[in-house]
Amino acid sequence: MAGIKKQKAVPEITSQMSTDTGLTRGHKKKARTRQTLVDAALRIFAQHGVAELQLNKLAEEAQVSNGTVYNYFRTREEVLEAVGVELANQFSHRISAMSVGVDNGAERVSIGIRMFIRETVQNPLWARAVISIYQYDKNIRSAVANYLRSDLLLGEKQGLLQFESIEIAMGIVAFSTIGSMISILDGYQAAAVDTTVAQMLLMALGLTSAKAKKIAHMPLPEAEKETEVAKKAPRQPGRPRKNSV
Amino acid sequence: MAGIKKQKAVPEITSQMSTDTGLTRGHKKKARTRQTLVDAALRIFAQHGVAELQLNKLAEEAQVSNGTVYNYFRTREEVLEAVGVELANQFSHRISAMSVGVDNGAERVSIGIRMFIRETVQNPLWARAVISIYQYDKNIRSAVANYLRSDLLLGEKQGLLQFESIEIAMGIVAFSTIGSMISILDGYQAAAVDTTVAQMLLMALGLTSAKAKKIAHMPLPEAEKETEVAKKAPRQPGRPRKNSV
Amino acid sequence: MAGIKKQKAVPEITSQMSTDTGLTRGHKKKARTRQTLVDAALRIFAQHGVAELQLNKLAEEAQVSNGTVYNYFRTREEVLEAVGVELANQFSHRISAMSVGVDNGAERVSIGIRMFIRETVQNPLWARAVISIYQYDKNIRSAVANYLRSDLLLGEKQGLLQFESIEIAMGIVAFSTIGSMISILDGYQAAAVDTTVAQMLLMALGLTSAKAKKIAHMPLPEAEKETEVAKKAPRQPGRPRKNSV
Amino acid sequence: MAGIKKQKAVPEITSQMSTDTGLTRGHKKKARTRQTLVDAALRIFAQHGVAELQLNKLAEEAQVSNGTVYNYFRTREEVLEAVGVELANQFSHRISAMSVGVDNGAERVSIGIRMFIRETVQNPLWARAVISIYQYDKNIRSAVANYLRSDLLLGEKQGLLQFESIEIAMGIVAFSTIGSMISILDGYQAAAVDTTVAQMLLMALGLTSAKAKKIAHMPLPEAEKETEVAKKAPRQPGRPRKNSV
DNA sequence: AATGAATGAGGCTTCATTCAT
DNA sequence: GATGAATGAAGCCTCATTCAT
């Protein structure tokens, strides 16, 4: 987890989320500015929520002039959109990476839930950014849902999970997880929140208490995969229209 | 109870929410104006979310001058706080009223969940206000949680519900319900969302699938208030705002 | 005369200043409201300066409703004017009272200068009000000038004082006195400011250094009124306001 | 230096006051705009007094948008402070320039007094600005005092002037001068106010009537700058503002 | 591309004044 | 007279956006 040079007292929230921007070769300074801005935006979301994003603050955080922001984004909305896309992509990478090698649908779901909750404790700023944008942006909700969907369907196919409606099940798992993250940020203190939540949600998905407990308490895979995330390429400049963020 | 004269195309979201505090006597102008403002704020939350509350719009909506707002609230923040308190009070009344006469903890929880979800379909504006402020205001979350707590503890005492942590259980129930409401506002269409969600959450709380299903499908009590609500809440089309909630 | 009930921590600045308007008979409550308002205005001037007079604050300070102010004054300007007149009257009374029985023009001038400076130390709030309104209101300046004029002319007639222009002499005496008061409020600390200033001004008016010194150091007459003032004016800490006057 | 293009009927009050900082080269836009704003603020002070400074009027006067003001000053208070500093600096330059080449302390004091009074007649707007801010801002008073101090001490050292307290002497000279300026603005008309005042103040500082008269009547040095001022400052009638200064 | 000064619409807030009770 | 809620013009300030360099 490398981390970007920060000038403020804000802990690294982008480090894990952003790529290590292949600065191995140091000759794409200009192309990286956009990523710098997106990263800065994420840090601001974390601290102040989506609604508060101010472009002059963004410029300051990214250590560029305010005019520079407009070389990459035409409006404030476009910035929000780009950050949404960025975060959605990060979700994709992280969630897939999380349970790589695990082929039990119930376990995969459990791992996802637990990782998000654990990460909240480790990195509240990141959590705040996630929650903030998750609540704000329907597209993000869809992106998360899609990852959940495959695992839930897998679990169902394996005869482990049962639910009447995949959509409703996705909603419950996702919002309960987000809700638990919020509770933690609200100040709720407890050990093993992750396993407790995972167990309850597995029960909601049809597992018996015993089985749910067992799966929820399985050791988490070694998340060395964070490095993988780091490798992903910077987003392309072309503006993907439509709402989001 | 008659609902407030509206000059805009916004359906009644406050009429049903205002508690019948005996201020029918018209000699407390100040109290009435304050309520007018809070009601107007709720309507605005419903349409635009908490973050967008603008005090000049609030004044317009409440049909008073902008200066009047400041006779009641010193700052924008104070308005948000007051509305939060108001909504929390409404919750108190509504939730208690919902399952009055029901002494089974699991049933009480189920009724609460289902009522909120059903109300979302009937009155999306109200739902939007609830979601918006629920996400915005920790105090609201606490207020809701407290009502949940007693029912959960009752159910546990009755040997019906089981959970490791009451706090976590409250979070899961509340956020899953909110999440389902959001899904509905996001456009998710399904019959019997309420029973499905209630059943899953009861399972999360330790009931077997069969018992959960049975309780989740019990007929809802005839809430006279609800009848009124249904009457008053015309389907509301409302341009699908930027990003749902 | 008893001073007005104060609800704040502001020492009495009006009690000593209020002329004994024949309210000895205590049966004119309504007639006194106006005086209450003027007194309250003086207290506010003392604390915040003329420019800051706010009618709602005035009403609050006078413990009447804001509407009541408009039963006595039609506009804010009228309040300021009334306070000006009031203060001018107070000056009249005080200044004449000061050197009653003294028939030496130079001494009379000296006494006036010294009394104002001494009072500043004793009662900074009163001083602030005086300075504030003196600078604000030309009429006050005229009122003060008239009292000065007669003493200066007396002194000239007596062969004690000499000046080319009575108007200029009045200005120098008055503004030097006010200036000394400001210096004291600005934080200048010294013993015997009053005699030093009086001496210098007497010299400016043609007295030799020796004569000026002698007159400036004469004991002040026992102003019974002053005794009261001293009693009533507890040292006032008051944050040193940004820019004094 | 030619003065700033004015779009209003206000005579030049800034041109003469602006120090000739070599910002003639047009490549410091920011510095120029700031100066533009300060100059505009001085013009407003002259017309309306410090208390009335309105930032939208300031922007209008400076012919920039209101937002621009906030690129240079964070609050209204900061504008006042900046103008105070500016005026203090101008004082520094002007006063030193006034009696350059004169090495008699008493003469130097006399020259300063007389110049300010004469300038009041020539340029009432400038005088109003000076008076207004002098009364408002303690720092300005300090700045003026410091220039006076050295001359007074010089005169004392030369055996010309005598005073018990330098601080009190400074106060008397400064406030008497300001007071004379106010009298002039109040409408007092007389020839040779400057010499009369100077003479009286020199007497207050220990000079005999004869010596004081002689020094007070010495010809003023030819301030080339002053000539320009006289040229530029048309008599300004100006509605007699409610309460003068 | 980067810069950063300038812009101005629009929101927040104050406060003198009105008016029905 | 006294009250105090209501009014709304007017000021302060923010911030997304533009544009010349």
C-alpha cells in the first residue's frame, strides 16, 4: 500500500483505492493529472461527503490551479461522474479480488460483507467516501449489486442460499453492510461486527444459524490482492455521459 | 384531519405526518407558523433531499417571507435539526400506532418493516423525505433505533428472536428497510416486497424460514391513519430526480 | 435617583446621566417608557457605538417589545436624534453643575476638561457613549461648544484667556478633551492626565505655564453628583473592543 | 502621477494619496486590482464614512464584480483593515515629505498641523476619509502618533518644546488638528485657521505667544505634490450629510 | 496544458418597519 | 399603548465557471 504524497493530515484513503499510477516510468506527468484530481476528489468525499465537493477545494487538494480542473472536466457534475466511475471500478476490482479462489457462493458473500466492514474500522475516511457515494449514486449501487448478484446466484445454484427475489436479497445484503459501516462511523464500538453481520445476513439468505456462523467465522483470505488493484490503468478522458454521482 | 392547502403540484406528504397536536384552536399563531415551516421543509426534502434545502425556497413553499423563517430558526442548520426532531417525533407516533395491540415482538418488527415499505409505494414523496433525512441525521437514526430496540428485546425475551448484538440487529433491520425503500424509488417493481423483506429479516433474527414466512404474511392491522394516507397520496410521477435519493 | 434595573452585566451608565426628570411622583409609568428607551439607547451606544444601534436590541435592552419602540419614535433616526438631545441636555446640566460657584473663566474651563477626563477613568462606558455621539452628531458638538463658549468668553473678559478665534479655541479644547478620553479608552495609562491636559490647554489659551499649572491643579469642587457616580460605576472590564470608539 | 480614471462625480482623492510605488509596469494585475480596491474604498470613506462601506458599492466604485472583492479580502472587516494600513502608509509618506529639510522640531509640528488643515479646505473628501478612518481605527491613530512623536521629541531636545507627557501632547496635537478639520467640514469658515490652530498648539507645547505666532506664520514649503492636489480637487459641495463626519 | 484573476448568479442572514390583535 | 409576528429590501458571502495569458 504505497500512498500518495499528502500535504494534509489526512490519512491515505486513495492509496488503496487508487492505482500506483505506473510511475515506474516517469514520463506521463500530464496524463496523470486527471487521476490526481479523481484521487483528490475521493479524499474530499471522505472528509465532507459528496454534496460538499467544491472545485476550488478540489484544485487545492490536488495542488493544481482551479483552472486546471476545467481542462479535464467541463462541469462539477462531470467530476462527480468520473469519481463515481472510478469508485465503481475500484469496487469491481476489490470485490473480485477478495474472494478469488473461493468457489462457495455463501462464503464469497460473507467475505465481501466482512471485508467492507473491516475496512471501515481500518480506514474510516475511505468508508465515508464509499457510503457517501453509494447513497448518492444509483449507478454505484448497480455496480455493487452486479457483483453481489453473481455470488448470490452461485450460492443459490449450489443449494446453499435461498431467496424469493434476487433483487431484494441484493438490497438487503448491500444496505445492511452499508448500514453497519455507518453504525461504526456513528461510533458504534464492538468486536467482531463483521462476523456478526455476515452471520445474520447468511441466515437471512436461508442458512441455518449454525452454518451461517461457521461460514461467517472462516478466516479471511490474505488480501495481497491490493497490489493488483494498483495496477489498473488511468481512466480515459472521453466523457461518459449520463448521470451518476 | 384535513391536510394543508397546497399551491403547488406536490401531493400531501405532510398532512398525514403531522401529529394531531390539538392546535386546532387558532390562537397560537407562532406555533402554527413553525409547523407550517417544518411541513414545508419536509415537502422540500421529499423533492430535493436534505442537502438542497434552501431557505428562500422554504419560505416560498411555506408561503411566508424569507425573513419569517429567521423568526423561528437562526440558521439553516437549525431548520434541519428541527425537521429532524419533527420527523423523529412522527416516527414515534406512527410506529407505536402501527402495532398497537400486537404483543408478539417478531410480529411487531414485521409490521414496522412492512408498513414502511408499503408506504413507500403509496407515497414516494414521504419516503424520499424519510430516506433523505435518515441518511443525513444521526439523531433520526437513533430515534428509529430506539423504537426498534424495544420490539427486538421483546421478541428476544419471548424466545422468538435471537441475535448476538442488539445494536447490530437494529442496524440491519433499519438499513435493510431503508434500502428496500430506496430500491423501490430506484424503480424496482415487485409485488409483495414488504413480506419478502420482512421474512428475510426475521430469518436474520433467528426465525426459521417457515415461521418467518408465516409472520411476514400476517394481515396488517387496520390503521385508520393508513387509510387516510392511501386516500391522500396520489401516485406521484415527479421527474426522476438526478440520482434518486 | 435609582438607576434602571439592568438585566445584563453592564454597569449603570444612565443612572448618573439621566436628568432628574420630574418623575418624583411615581404615577407616570407610561410617560417613563420613553426615558427607558433613551437610557437603553445610551447603554447600547456605550457598548457598541452609535452606528450599531439596532432597534430590536434596543427593545430588548429596554425590556419592551420591538413594536413599542415605534410608539415613541417613528424611525431609527428619530431615536438617534432623541438620544442626542438627551445627551446634550445631560451635558448642560452636568457642565453647569460642575463649576457652580466658580467665577473664574479659566478655572471653569479647567474644571470642565478635568471632569470629563476623570469620568472616563471612572466610567468608560459612559465615556464611550459620549465620544461616540459627539463624533456622530454635529448638534451635540454645538451644545458642548455653547457651554464652552461662555466660559471662554468669561475668561477673556477677565483678562485671563486670549485667543484669536473663539470658534477655534472651542474646537481645540473640546477635541483635545475628547481625544484624551479616547486615548484613555485606547489603553493609555497615566496618573494626572486630567491636570496635564488642562494645563496644556490653558497654555494654548494664553496662560503662562506657571499660571496654567496652578489652575489645572486646583482641587475639584465636591460635586455631590460625582460622588454618586463614583458609587455607581463599578470598574467595568469589558473586552477592549477592536477599535475603541 | 495622473490620478485614476473616475466614472463618477467624485473628485480625485486617491490620486494624490497613492504613493508612487513603481507599479506602472502593467504586469502585476493582482497588485493593481488590490490597489484599485483600496483606492475605491478611500473614495467611499470620503463620501459615506467608514461605517457605511458596502462591499457591493465598493465593487461598483472599483469597477469590478462583487466576487472580485473577495479574491482580495475575506471579509468586510479585512477591507477596513487594509484601507487603514494603506492610509497609514500614505500618512507616513506625506508627513515625512511635508517638512523635509526642516530641522526645527517646533516648525515641523507646525507644518504638519497646517498642512492637514489646509488640505481639508482644498479637498474635503480626502479630509472626510482621513477623519473617518482616524476615528474608526486605533492603528491609524498610532501611526499618526508615531510621526508626531519624533517631531515633538526633536523639539523638546532642541529646548523649544516642553510637555509633561509626550503621549498626552501627541493626543492634543492630533485631536485638535482633526477637530479643526471637522469644524471646517461642519461649515466653520475663517481665514488662516491653520496658523491660528498651529499657534495655539505650539503655545500648549510651551512656546510663548510671540514665538508660537512667528513659527505658525512661517511660509509653508512648496510641496510640489500639494500643487497638484490643489489643481485636482475642485470644490466639492456635497449635500451636507446628516451628521457631518 | 496550466494558470489564476475575474465574474456574477444565487444563497444566507439582518434588521428597520408594518400591522393585526 | 403594548405586543410580537410578519415583512422584504438589502447586505454579505460563496463558488461554479470563464477567459486571457
